Amino acid sequence: MNLTLLIIIIALYLLAIAFLGWLGYRKTKNAADYLVGGRQIHPVLMALAYGSTFISTSAIVGFGGVAGLMGMGVLWLTALNIFVGIFIAFVVFGRPTRRIGARLDAHTFPELMGRRFGSRFIQGFSGTVMALLMPLYAAAVMIGGARFLEVQLKMDYQLALFVFAVVVVAYVFFGGLKGVIYTDALQGTIMFVSMIILLFATYQFVGGWGAHQELTALASKVPPPLQAIGHQGWTAMPTFGSPLWWTLVSTIVLGVGIGVLAQPQLAVRYMTVKSGKELNRALVPGGIFILMMTGVAFVVGALTNLYFFQREGVIALAKVIDPVTKGPNIDKIIPTYISQAMPEWFGYLFLLAMLGAAMSTLSGQFHAIGTSVGRDLYQQAIARGQHQERTVPLAKLGIFVGFVLTILLAAKLELGIIAIATALFFGMCAAVFLPAYVSALFWRRATRPGVIAGMLSGFGAWALWVLFVHAKESSAIGLSQLLFNVPTLAGKTVWAVVDPIVIALPLSAIVTVVVSLLTKPPAASLLRACFNGEAPKAEEAAAPAEKVGV
């Protein structure tokens, strides 16, 4: 297959994306259409959009590379993704989110939280956190897409990064959430087909379903530095309590597996369907999609070690040594395997799948960033509910600003950072939003001061742990070195590899409960508005910031 045909294939793909973005633009008549798709999205479309937004190149390229490094223990994340990210999310969180969101006429996740507790501060703070930190996650996704372009098409990385980002931001900018969901459905379909082909082809390459025994026998080939931190082979969990075990369990599995519940760009998907029954109809296709995306990526990632060893006598890490740093870049394990093992036509098909995976997630992220800036931060927190006609223009400005920040981060982040940056953002969302989100849906005794205190304490604990304790981030940021002359305050203890979510999430939950019990219960009329559909008093529906003491 020559370059001309490749260009034709990509051009047709981009034309389809552009058409769906235009279709979303044509059907976007007002802010509700732009922000929540008019609350009339078909459940199968919602499931595909949810799944393809959840699963990106960070899962396939980044976490697939982690599986190439750590082994099939990463499959615990697949189990958690399906049970928590689909079943618990749709069955437990989806219905009340959609119901309360509709009753309060909430269009974004921060607006849902703000109106539930009658606080502009909660909405503004949530929007600010999303706008400032979501570019970290978006950068990880963009790096995954650019790395695949770099390997598959032999492109310059910086050029691939820029072209990729421009295409994504264009259709989000014009199409709103309808354009995002239409394109997500197409991309999700391409991703699903590609992963099925990849799974069966990989097992054929390595000798069939019995290849796991050969992979187990490769445990002796684990590099000594990895053995020293707990690596026991690619079909076994790391040694319990070892640094590698803590990294796998606390950062990779718990960080993403629990953090998915509090992803604002995913939670807003519940508000796009017209009834709770539609969420039940989305459950099965959503679960199958997540199983195929993550399960296949993690299994194939681990099996790349066997593939390369059978043919070249080396494990996957030896194939991705960076020429500058001389260290392995695990973000290139999956792209390198696809480039060398699969036929050329599949490489191009998988390229479209990776474009779709990254674009679907980035579109949701940029949409969330834009609505956080336009509606949550400006209209509600700053303009105090006035100037609603500026919501969409400012949301588009927010998308552009988020795009610029994402490009800058993607160009500067270190090698092999995709999975860590993703897990870091998911963990932050869990620490800041999850106790408040659970309280909003299920605990009527939760108070505005309690939720504010919980969110602030969760964010503060997460930030301090990242800056001064968690070795990978604190060493890279350098603030601990500057202030205390050590890369991490944890030294060489196990705390240096314990993820921030282990500390920040319990603290946030405890503070939320304790402060809520010590403060005045919320007004009965506000609770009736949230749970019974009665209109609250004006001062309770959107309490000004000064009334909550912030």
C-alpha cells in the first residue's frame, strides 16, 4: 500500500469526521444542544461515545506499554473498568445524575454540583480545577496519538503533534457535544473492529492460546533492575508490597479504576439521554466495548515480549530504547509492535483507530474545558448568572486556551509519561470530586460547607503529595529539591511510590462527612428541588459565594 493510498484513506476519514462535526453544528440550536446534546442522544450512541471518550490512546498505547513492562497484572484495571467504570457508573450513578441534572437544568458537571449544594463557589472551583488540570490528561492522550503517527508514518513528532491537535479542536469547536458524540460513535466502531483483528492476529503470531505458558517461562529474562523492585514475570503480579506492586495497584489500577467515577467529561454523558431506561440499554454495549479495548490492549502489550523474544531474542523494552536518553520509552511498545508485526494495511487501519481513540477522548476533554471556562467559571462564578448569551463564545475561547496548554504540555512532558499522567489526573478527580459527587446523589445530610471543605482538602492533599512525596512527579517538578534539597520527602521509603489517591481520597471523604455533620443541614426546599422536582427558593438555587463564607 503506497503513500498515495494512505493519504486517500486518511482524507476520507477526515471528511467523515468533518461531516459529522458539521451535522452536529447543524443540529446545535442553543446552549443545551451545545452542552448536553439536547438530552436526546440515543443510548447506543451514548455508550459508544462514553466508551471511546473513556478509552483513548492513553489506554491502548500508554497502558498497553505498561503491560509490556509490568505484565498481565494490569488486567485488574480492565476488571475494575468494567465493574466500576460501566456497571457502577451507569446503574448506580447514571440514573440519579441524569434525574437531578434535568431537575436542576444543569448542563455541566460543575453546574450540577453547584446547583445541588446552592453554591457558585463549588461550580467555579470545579470548573477552574478542570480547566487548569485537564490539559495534563489531554496532553497524555495527544502524546499517544502523535507517537503512533511518528512510528507508523515516520513523521517528525512535533509535526504529528500539531497536525493531530488542530484536527481535533476544529470539530469540537464547531460541533458542540452533538458533533463530539456523532464522531465518537464512528471512531468507537473503527476502534472495536481494529482491536478484534489485533487480538486474533497476535495469538496467531505467538503460537495460539497456549502462548501464556511460554510467556510465563520468560520470567528469567526480566531485567535485574525490575526484579529488584518486585517484577516476577509478565504473567504474575509483582511481589506484594514492593515498589512495583504499589505503582501497579495504587497508581494504575486504583487511580484509574476508581477515578473514572468522578470524570466530569464522562459524567456529563449521563445527562445526554432522555431517561434512566436508556442508560440500562447502554450498559451491555458499553461493557463489551471497554472489555475489548482495554483487555486486548493489555494482553497484547504483555505478549509483545514473547513476540520479540521468539524472533529476535529480546524483550519488548529492548526494542524501544530512546536514542537520546538511552532508556526505554514504553509509550512506543505498541506502535513498534504494530509497525513490525502487522501487515501494512492493518497498520493504516490501526492508525485510524488510534486517531479515533485519541480524538474521541480529546474532544470530550476540550469540550469539558471549554464549558468549564464559559459556563462554570465565567457565567456562574464571575458573572453570577448573567450574560448567558456569552456562554458558547466563551466556551469556544476556553477550548482554544485548553488546546494551547495541551500542546505546550505534550511538547515538554518526559518519555513514557502517558499512563502516569492519565492516572494522576484520574486520581485528582477522585480526590476532589468523588466524595462531593457521592454526597450530591445519595447523602441528603451533606452540607455546602462540608462539600467545600472536602474538595479543598482533597485537592490540597493531592497537590502536596505530587509536589513533595510521589517520587516521579516531585523529582520532575523540582520544588522539593529547591526547598528541601531532596527530590522527594519520602526518601527511599515505599511512600515515594504510593499514589496520591491513597491519601487524598480518604481525607477528602472524612472531611466532607465530619464538616457536614458539624454544620447546619441543607434547606428542605433545596432538597425537594433536587430529589422531588420542586423549584427551590431563589437564594438557595444559586447561593452567592459570600453566603458560604468564601
